[in-house]
Amino acid sequence: MENSVIGILAKGDNGNIRHRDKVRYSVFLNDVLILALTSFGGPQVHLSLFMERLVDRHRYLTSAELIELNALCSVLPGPTSTQTLTATAYKIGGPRLALLTLLIWITPAVAAMTAAALALIHLQDIGFSLSFTRFLQPIAVGFVAHAAFRLASFTIKSNAGMALMLSTIPVSYYFPSPWLSPFLILTGGALTAIRYQNLQQTEKQEAFDFKWINIFLFFGILVAAAVLGQITGWKAIRIFENFYRNGSIIFGGGQALIPLMFNEFVGFKHYLSKEEFLSGYAIVQALPGPVFAFCSYLGTFAMRGEGIGWQLLGSAASSAGIFLPGTLLIFFVYRFWAKLKGFRIVRASLEGINAVSCGLVATAALVLIKPLDLMPVNVLIMTGTFLTLYFTRIPGYLIVALGLASGFVLDYIS
């Protein structure tokens, strides 16, 4: 029997053979749940974990296909790793599987961040320290460095790709704008697209059949939420509109999310204090799953003083608002992505897109190092994490668990 899940055929209790797609989809959703519970480290590390489980282990798609989907999602606003996983599910089983994948992927992190917010709201007077997470940042640097190395090893195939990757690093490091990432990716694609004539001509492509419903929904929901919130004054609707609007313009994943959220919800709307905001950010760094789940924490705080029912509503409104725009865009773009790739100029552009993506991952490691105190213990943790991931098959969540346990022990004895 093939190792690939695509080749699985299973018998039911009555001896009948179930359709292999149903088996594959159930196994895929189980893999999504495992990823939701074990994918620590943010979108850059998520891609490496997706590669390990979805490509290396079960071969739902090839590494090139996963990298292409990630590059596509990188030029769209929204949570990159969530969109990549949703697009993968759409490729395998269409919109229904994609929606189930989205719900399974975000639910554990959203629930955990909502619980954390509820706990902090009701236990603020007691005091709450997150010093036990002190080792997570050097561990995260090791994760990101390993992801950059692994991605570069199988995506950089030419001197042009290497030059694009290396030139991306200083530019993205010294000009850290969330709008720069999609610009660099598109520029890299354009620079390699000019060599499209070197590629083999494919069959003539059919005309595009655009399904505009998702774009109409994308803008219609935004306008409707803004108008309805203004007319009714309901805070839950205004919270949904706030996060939907932010989810429509955020490029660059969770790292780009934080400064934008801080400016609006701490500096302008005063939904929570700086200390509460930073505590929540530290907590989400210690959790698996999408960093955008941090918004459920903010939505819960936005409803403080309204009772637990309203706080849960705030969490649901902010979570729906932040994840919905990117999902609608994926549903729109993926419908014609396969046809779009058939054009030589598009296929040629993927080399540059992938090379720039590798450079952005490497930059993420440097950005994480910048505020880090490079004391010997942190350097040792960063190096040890990278070497452990490179030479062993120890899962990342065990490394994170060890880092958290070490922080608890240090707090206890100090």
C-alpha cells in the first residue's frame, strides 16, 4: 500500500470500501488539528511544520505547490499561515473542506486566548507575571533560522534566485514596513518573469471564469458593518468592523499585526492598558496556532465590564472580523490560480517570488534577534534549537515545552 494518504482505501464495519476521498479528508482534518495544537513559532515556522506534515509525511501536495500557495498568500492581506492552510484544503477538497480546516485551525488558539483574557480581567488585582516565557524568544529565533535554511535549500535553484534572496534581507530589515513585503515579492516575481521565454510553452489556457461573489462579499461586509455599527451603536458590531477593517489591510502576518493593534486599541480606543496588551502578546507567543488569535484576546478586553457573555461575544466578533477578509480573498483568488500558473510568464515569476519569500523568512530571524539580549544563555538556546531541529526529529512543541518548564523552575528557585 502506498504511504501517501491519497492512496488509502479503507473498509467500513460492514466490509464495504469507503471512498478514498472521505478517508483522505478525515485524515487531513486530523492533521490540521495536530498542527493547531503543536504549531508554535508564528507563520515562518508554521510553513516549515506544514512542509513536514502535509508534504513530507502525507504528501497531500508537493513542496513546490505548498511554497507557491504560501507565496500567493504572502501578497494578500490577512494571516499568511492560516490562508496557506486554507488554500491547501481548498486545493484538496474545495470550499467545504477549506471552511472546516479554518475552523479547526483557529479554534484552539482562539479559545486559549479568550480564556487568558477572561482570567486577566478577573484576576488583575492579584498580579500576573509572564517571566516564565523568557526563553521563548531565543527558541523562536532558532525556529525561524531553521525554517529559512530549509526553505532556501529546496527553493533556491539559480544564481538569480540566490541574489534575490540575499538582496531581500537588508532591504526588508532596514525598512520594516508591512507594505514592503508584498512589494518585494511582486518585484522579485517581475524580475524573473522577464525570462519566461526560457520555459516550455503549455497548452492554450481557457478563459478565466471569475466568481465575483467573494469580492462583493469582501467589500459588502465591510460597508454593511460600518453603517450598521454607526446606526445602532452596538459595540459588538463596531468591534467586528474594527477587526474586519484591520484584517483587510494587514500584510506580513502576525508581526505586522501587533503595532497596528497597539496603536488603535491601546493608544486610541483605550480598550486595554499597555501592560495588558503586552501580557497577551507574550501568551500568544507561547501558544500553537495562528498569531492572529491574539485578536480574540483584544476583543474580550474590549467588552470588559459588560459581563462574561458580552466578553465572549467580543471574542467571537473580533475573531470573525480578523480571519474573514483573508478567507474571502483566498476563495476568490484560488479559483483561477491554477489557470494563472499555466502562463509561462506566471510560472517564471514563481522563482523570484519564492526567492524573496526565503529572504523574508531570514529577515524575520534577524528582527527577532534585534531586541534580544545576546547573553550566552540566549545564544546557546538559539543555536541549540537550530541544531536540534536540523539533526533530530524532536518536534518543536517539545522544545517550547522545555523552554516554558525551565522558565517556571527559574522563577521558583529565584
